[in-house]
Amino acid sequence: MVTLNDVHRFSVEEGIKEDPRDEEKIEEELKKRKENYEEMEGKEKEHYDKDRLENPFDDSKVIYGGDREVKKLVVGIDIETQDLILIDRLNEKGEGIDAAFGHHPEGRALANLHSVMGLQVDTLEQAGIPVSQAEGIVRPRADEVKKGVHASNHPRAPRTAELLDIPFMTLHTVCDNHAYRFMKDHLKKKDPETLGDVVDAILEVPEYEWSLEYDMGPEIFTGSKENRAGKIEVLGFTGGTSLKEDLIDKMVGSGIDTLVVMHAPKKQIEKAKEENINIISAGHMPSDSLGINLLLDKAEEKFNLEIFELSGFKRIER
Ligand SMILES: [Fe+2]
Ligand SMILES: [Fe+2]
């Protein structure tokens, strides 16, 4: 019997393999958590999420019903209350869905979204930005994200899953790590000359070709098609959420000419325009689908799963 916990555990292991940090660093982090946990007392210890001692991805969690058997798995970019109700409707119609896998975090996984952002120090460093500068923009942003999500209604989706009795997990950075590595390797292999060539290279990946059906494909946000792309870096694909416009300041003079991102905040685009840094947004739904698909290919090889697409997710097998 394959349970949701089995699929989750396997996914976390695969997420570690694809992580931009080396495994030793992750092991160290887990060791530190264990030491902190030992020292905890009272309520803090009692309510501590012990999954954190084994799973370094605080935004990738089983939300409800981990011990239940899974065969038919719904996969969606956002699985929230309304989607869980839809799943329940589908089951009433006889669809036979066993569990739900959402990409964007819900419940405790959303409350701790900020804690995965540290890995962006590593992706920035790999892109050639000095580590002191990377720390300087990632840490304050993570703190801002922590405060930003604090007020959200974290119990809502978990309670819906419980009431409707739908086993539920959200896997975020675990998937995004896959998309990040894939896109980085893909563009390196293609070595595009112009920004237009970068877009063409992205469109060779089937998830992005599919995204054209909804006019949400790759877009040049700053710069033009004929511009030479120069040094291309993939950023903002993994590590929680986007950084702020100060990222652009750090890129000026670091040798990076073109940023390929999943999505970019408005102020970052404005700043990039000012500083003549090219930004290409690959597209959010296709990029998230790509990461999920790469993970699912491995999960389907190991487990007997049937995938049902929902909520912005397009299944493409490789
Ligand atoms: Fe994502
Ligand atoms: Fe996303």
C-alpha cells in the first residue's frame, strides 16, 4: 500500500537531490533543528512540527491524512478550499480521487514559507553575486514575507480537507528546485544569442508551448527581442517567493545581463528598465507545472499513481 506520507517522503528526498545547496549544508541545518528541539520546553515543544526534523522544506508538507492510501492523485497549482470542494463534487460524481497535491503552500506550509528563502542566497551566489550582497537582500525579504503571511487564514484549507476527508499535501520548493535546475541546464545547453532566442528556447519545453493556449507564455518584460542576451541567469524559480527590486541593484556590475524568472514584481521590472537589465518572465503556471512534472515522472516510476489535472496544472510526461 502506498500512502500519502510515502509519496511525501519520496518527494522530499528528490527535492534535496535537486536543491541548489549541497546536501551537507542541508544535513547541518537538520542537525541544528534537532539540537534546538531538544532544548525546547513546554508548549513550544509540545506543538512543534516534528516533520521539520526530517524535512528541510518547511513549505512542503502533508496537511491532512498522510497515512491514507493513494492511487488516484489530484494535482493542482493552487489547491484551496474551493478546489477541495470541487474534488468532493467530482467524487460524488464517481471520480474516485484518493488525495490532493497542491503546489502553493497551505496551512503550516504557508506560515513557514519564509524559512525556505535562505536557499536563494545560494542561487544568487551561483549566479555570481557576492554572498554578502545576497545575504543582504534575502534576509530582510524573508523577514518581510514571514510578517506578510502571518495574518493569513492558515487553518482554513486544512480544516476543509479534514471535513471533506480528503488527504492533502502541498509540495512547493520540492518541485521548484526541479524547475530551477532544469531551466538552468536547458538554457545553458541552448546558449541563446538574443532575447528572442531565449523565448524560443523556453518554448521548446512543452509546458511553455501549452501555456500559449492561455496567452500566459514567456514574455520579454524589459529589453527587446533583437537585444543580445549576454550573460543569462535563472532566478526566482525556487526558494519561496520573489525578491524585491534591490535584486536589480546587485546585478548591475555583477556581469548578469538577462534574468529569466517565473514571475517578477512590478517594482523589479521598473528598476530593471531603469538599469537596462533584461527580464524575461518564463510564465508562472507552466514553470510550476514543469517542476511538478519532473517530480511526478520519478514518483510515477516508483509508485503506482494515477494523476488527475486541476487548477492550472498541465501533466506532461518525459
Ligand atoms: Fe513554484
Ligand atoms: Fe508558483
